[in-house]
Amino acid sequence: MKAVIQTQGRQFTVQEGDVLFVNRFKDTQSGDTVTIDSVLAVGAGESMQFGTPTVEGARVEATILENKRGAKVVILKKKRRKGYRNKRGHRQELSVIRIQSIQA
């Protein structure tokens, strides 16, 4: 069974056992279970159900494997011949989750 979920501002197509990198869930630790209620579509083949906008009563259970930070992104701004340079960095906070079950 597949599901299309929306979490942390992004959409994913998932099956049981999939591992995803999503924006960090607040106030969670490794091993915690997260319930995602925003399921846009669920099913397999001909029995696919589509929500308007979400499927009523459908949810996805996921376990947090790890909270970590992503790769560093460097933002460099420069104007030639002006002596202007501005360098900044950013690392996104991520949660690594595994999909445990899909309930329709």
C-alpha cells in the first residue's frame, strides 16, 4: 500500500519501511513515534483513494531514527571592485524517519 503524505511543508510518496529525510520535528528524540494525519492519497492500484484535500481517517505512523543537521550551504555575496564581500553559512535541521504503518 502506498500513501502520499504532506509533512513539514513537503509532499512524499511512501510505503511501509521507507526512510525519509524531512525537516526536524520539534521536541522529539530518537526512537519517538510520530503520527502524520495529512494523508492526501492512500491505496494501491485500482483501490486508490484521493482526499479533498485529505483522506478522512487515514494516518501514517513513523519512527524517528535520528535528528541531525544537513550539509553546509555557503552563501557568498560579492560586488566587484567595491570591496564588498558577505559570506554566510546555513545547515538545515533534519529528522530521519522510517515509515512503520499506513492506515486507511
